[in-house]
Amino acid sequence: QLQLQGSGPGLVQPSETLSLTCSVSSGSISSSSYYWGWIRQPPRKGLEWIGNIHYSGSTYYNPSLKSRVTISVDTSKNQFSLKLSSVTAADTAIYYCARFVRTCSGGSCYSHYLDYWGQGTLVTVSS
Amino acid sequence: SALTQPPSASGSPGQSVTISCTGAGSDVGAYNYVSWYQQHPGKAPKLMIYEVSKRPSGVPDRFSGSKSGNTASLTVSGLQAEDEADYHCSSYAGSNNLLFGGGTKLTVL
């Protein structure tokens, strides 16, 4: 059974950079059939897609966060990471790492659903 | 913009309940790529429905999905106590963008 384990600081100072890593076990991150990415959930609110990455390095970001987000992959460690810069209190949320199923059609590839989720990491932005 | 879901829904054990998810012609209305996730308190979401009406292995057939125009729906039939949870819809919105709804809290009375 595929497992995703997120890790990183639970407290980040305002204006600093949030950094999280997701370790994948019982499955390879180097599969062409999937993307790997991040979803967040502010307290008592809905889910928000942050972005995802293919093992080849192709990245896709939520337009509303694109200027502050970087997602990277380390295939040798079977891990991928999230960096979110210039954080404010509005970035306080549970951050989930997840596997996105990749679909290719008409020469384009994209993802439209997630089939495995990590347990979530609560990140609080506060001084 | 996020998809629109009712904040709450409820039903008695054995009854059916339907949760709606309204988007636009550029997302829900444009693609048959709506998915639904169940989330129990303190837990990660779990995929229940993908591509509007398909169920992953292990999801009971009491859960079904449909779509009409810009609105997708999740129906839970034969409600059971363990179905009490938050339900989130999601839709592909083109250009590798994914939208979510605000979530619906389902209460089993």
C-alpha cells in the first residue's frame, strides 16, 4: 500500500519561507502515470490545490499562488518538496501531500483527481 | 473561483442524501472530471468518486455521482452512521488547474 509521509516545521515566521517534504514509500515516485503534489486546508475551511510535479520535472501551480510556490522532486530519495515564500497568517493550514493520477489525451497530459493522501502537516504562521 | 457546495446536509439512517457542487462552464460544465472526497475529523481526505461517477475499488456502491450542466452531485443511499463526514468536490478547470468546493458537512441524524 502506497504511503506518503509529510514532514517539516510546524511554525513559520511571517515573511519567511515554508518548507515541507513528502516521503513516498511502497511505490516509486518515478512513474509516468502520476504527478505528486500539495493540497492545503485552512482551519475550518475547504481544500485548495497548491500544485504538482511529474518526476520528469514538469510543474503546475495554482495561479493564485504561482509567484510564491516552488515544488521540486528528488527521485533518488523518492521524495518531493514544497516551498512557499513570503508567508502570512493566511497561509496557516494543514498541508497535505498527495498522488495525482495523470491522464493523457490529445497530446496533453494533466491530472484531475488524487488517489492517495498523506496524513497532513499543520503549519502555523505566527511570530 | 472555488466550486459552490452547501455548508451542511443531513439525513436519517437508511435514507438517501444528495450533495450538490456548482461550478461554471469552464470547469464542471466543460469536463467530465469531477471527483468527490470524504474526510472524517482529523483525517486526510479519501477518494470516493472520480470522473463524475466512477468508484475506486473498496468504495461502497451506496455512493454515486452524477452531473448536469455546471452542477455535479454526490448521492449517498442507505445512510449509515459512518457516512457522517465532510465531503469535498473537485473539478478540473483546464490548463492543469484543479478547483475544490468549500466542503459539505454531512450529519446522520
